[in-house]
Amino acid sequence: MFYCRIFLRVSCNKILILVGNKKWIHNYNESMESSDPYNFSLFRPRNLHGKKNRNVILTMLLIWAVAVFGFQFLLRGIQKPTPEKALLLFESTWPAVLNGDLSTLDLKTFLNSLVLVKGKNTVKPEDQSVISNAISYVTFKTVPDSIKSLIISEFSEIKSLKEQLAQARDQEYLDVKTRIGEKNKALIAVCEPYSGFTQGSLEATIFSSSLNDTYPASFDDPSYARLPEIMKLYLTHNQSVLTDSLFLGFPFHYFYTAVFLLILFVSLCIVYNILIEWRLKKEGVVES
């Protein structure tokens, strides 16, 4: 029968092991290195395998951070404010509006630029109010009196029906809502020759819903002074070669953030698993 006894350390890093009649001096650090192959701490690796694993993880995180945040910094660094076509159209007609020369005003061009901003869901309520007042004032000032009376009549009926809608229930609610839709169509049809917005278009719906029966009666009113600033705010966007270039049918910046970064993340996960498998085989660690 063999017996094994472990004696005190013969040095600071070694212990004496007696098995039968034979003696071995065993390196204590080596046993600590190999006795814990599966334990892992990212911040305090306990062995060489843990250090290698940590380095791979930190490298992957660095690649991911550079790909995500580096692109955003690049995008911000090369972008330039670029006005939309609607802003240029507004600025070309705004002098005539300021001078009160509405007879020569291209009403369709002016209304189209206002409606394009009014329909944006990012426009603040106070800014929407200014735009609605401008649409109402210009429309009622430029259309003939006969058309103006028709618009006011249709608008008054729509307003009355909306008040009834708040109290209506069940079938009555549906009937009132249908009548409002019919009146809106009639209003759009009356204004179409002057506004340029055709029946069924989104612009026509926005235009009809923007008309007010009360509004400042002159562009000298201080509330209109903010109109050019409002239009410039919502019709100016930062653009660059990264936003203007197309890749696989998408703007490059959209493809990069929505598609490429997702592919990169999955690829990094696959590469990490391949590297770890390779290292485990190299070190002779086999899963049971």
C-alpha cells in the first residue's frame, strides 16, 4: 500500500510531497495555475487563461465602441446645415408677403412650404399655431370674395359638427364624423384651384385642418415675426456625404447604424467563441 504525506514548505513557493518511499518537490504556484482552469474574473484574472480571455473581451468592446461612437463623431464632424427645397421656396415668396403685395404672390408655392412644416410631428404647438394663422390669413386674403364666403361657410359647419361630435354617442357619433369628412372634402374642393392641393392628398388634409376663423389680420402683427425663424428651424437639416450617399438602396448612415452595426455585433460574438474554443483546445481543457 502506498501512502502520501505533505510536509511543510521547503521554500516560499514549494512543498515537499512524500509518496511511498519517493519524494517530490512540487511548485506551489503551478498547482494554483492549473487547479482553477474554469474560474474567470474580468477585473482580476486568476490565471493565464483568464488574462487571455479578458484581453479578448476588452478588444471586442473597444472595436464595438469605436464602430458605434466613432461613426457618430465622424458624422457630426463633416456634416453641414442644408436647407430643404421648401425653405428656398418660402424665402422666395416671403418678401412679397412682407410688402403686402399679395396680388403677385405665388399662393400655391407659399402655402406648400407652410403645409410641409405644419405636417411635421416635431413642430411645437406654439409654432404650429403661427403657421396655421399664416395659412389662414394668406388664403382668405388672396382668394376671391365669393370663394372666401364659401370657405367660411364650410368652415363654420365643420366647427359646429365638431362641437356636436363631443356629445354624440354610438351611431350618432359615426354619422357626425361622416358629415365632417364630407364637409372637409367640400372645403378642399373649393380651395383646390388656389391652393393646388388635390382631393385625397395628405397636404390637402393638413391644409384644411390648418384653417382658422380667427387670426391676426396683418403680417405686421408681432406673432408673424417668428415665421421665417420657424421655417428655417424645421426645414434645415445637417447633411454630409455619409447621409447623401446610397448603399444597397439605403442612405449610408442609415444602413451603417441599422444594419452594419447589427452584423458587426453578431460577427464579434462568433469570433469571440471561435477564439475561446481555439484557446481551450490549445491548453488542453476539454468539456465533459
